[in-house]
Amino acid sequence: MTAHPHQLYAIPFTEADQARLVGFSCGDEPDRPWARAATEWILGSDVLDSVTRRGTTVWLFELADRQVVGFASLGKARWKWPLPDGTYTNLAYIPMVGLAKPFHGQPPDQDWRYANQIIGHLIDQARQLAADWPDDAKWLVLVVHPENQPAIRLYQRWGFELIPTAGRKDGQHVMKVWLGD
């Protein structure tokens, strides 16, 4: 059986992969600072710091021909939970996700949309990460720029909810999704 032509493959990221990413860009439009931040994160030292110091797992997502479509990361974070005043708890956390600009909104078939495949992978991995955690900690959280409406809609389709009491100093929104059964 042959793979679907739009099937993405999650490849664990290593420092050596940065050489493959020369020219990779999530976009650099002035009105989309989140795209520039994602590009800078994966191409710079922040990704390596996240992996080595914080234990974050990072994947490159590529097509069968090894063309890199995007990347995503998952780790644990100690947050006050529930926000904003709970006790410190380990939560699954998505530090950064990026999709190369030519692949935004692609492919047209929603079932194979690259962003959906990446988020689905992250949620599956987060469920495995949190499997042995207490029930009150089985949350996956992320932050998103409030003007990044396509990402917010994507996350909402996957069950993420905005946490209205969790405004951040940098203006980012915090979203959560339950990982339990």
C-alpha cells in the first residue's frame, strides 16, 4: 500500500537538521510577527536551548521526498494550575509550531491539511506524555498571538479553548485542551 501524497512524517529534530533548514520561512510579513518568531526559533539557538535545557522534543514534518513542511515542539512546563492562582503543576506545553509559508492552507483537502496533521501529532504525543499524570494535570497548553486568527481557529477545531483569565504580559493568549479520556 502506498502512502497518501500529502502524508507528513514526523522526524525527530537534531542540531544537524538546522543545515537542512537554510531558507526555511514561516513568513516574514510585518503584520505577522508570529511567523517571523517561529522562523527565528527553529533557525536560531532557541530551539537548541529548548531541547537541551528544557527537555523539549522537536519534530520536523516532511513529505515522502524529505521536503520540510513545518516543525512542532512539545515539552513539560510548570505552571500555576488552574490559572491564574493554582498550585504549580506539570502540564504538557507546545513551545512553538511553524509551517513553511508555501504550505499555509495546504493541501486543499481538509483531511490531509498539513497544519491538522501536525496538531494531531502533538496531541497524540501529549497524551502519551501525560498518561501517568494526575487527572487535574492532563492539560495541553500553548500561547498564540491574538491576531493569529487562522491558528486560533485551527486550535479551536481541535478542542482548544481560550483561557480568559490567563492574559500574559506580552499580550499572547493562552489556550488549553483536555488530554484525559
